[in-house]
Amino acid sequence: MNLSIADIKKILPHRAPFLFIDKVMDIIPGKSGVGYKLVTANETWLTGSDMTLPGSFFIEIMAQTCAMICAADAPNPDNLGQGYLAGFDLDCPGRAKPGDIIAAHVSIIKIWGSLILASGNIMVEQQELGKGRFTIGLVEPVEM
């Protein structure tokens, strides 16, 4: 299963400049998927001489991808409710630059009512820029 930017905008409330995924591919509903982000020179965050996307953005790219993986398995994906990044353990030694296509490979490890534990890594081509685990807390439990 694949989701376009139009599909993503129907589900996520995020909009530019805080919508960090452009498409999600290879979704196994409720299990895994790959979110993609094209880094452009027009990014609000890229200013001055350091034209790199900070690693701190990688966790949000993975969290938004995780939301799409959950939405693919939800009975009403247009009404998922609100989720918040509840915690993360992330190592991001790499940086992305304009022209890079970030691939966020995300797997859901476990869902406990209103908590989602997931892991992922951030890749640009064959180079790993970051990896880690994170927890998303939902206002309402996931119905899957």
C-alpha cells in the first residue's frame, strides 16, 4: 500500500512547514512502512551557511510515518485523534542537505491501548543518518 501527499493531508493535521513527509510507500498496515521527504533549498530551517537539516527533525519524520502506518489499518483513518511524541531514544550523527531524499523506515513494535512503541532508521541513499525507538501517546486508544 502506498499513500500520496494528498492522502497524507486527508489524515494528518500537519501543514507546511510542519508536514515532514511527502509520501509513504511499502505500507504493511499496522506493522511497517517507509516515509519519504525531499529536502529542498526552500526549507524554512535551512538558513545561513549551514544548509543541512538537523537530525532533530528525523524523529518527527518517523513519527508522521508511524501515524500513516496506523492509519492504513484504522477503521476510520480520517479521524485518528491526536497523538503526541511521548519519548524517544534517537542517535542522529548524520545530516541531510538540499536534494537529499530521506527515507524513514519505520516498524511498529507494540501497541498498548493508547501507546505506540516503534523503531526506525533514517536513510539517504545507502547512508544511515539516524536510528532509534520512540513512543507515541494517543488521546484515545487505537482501534485496529
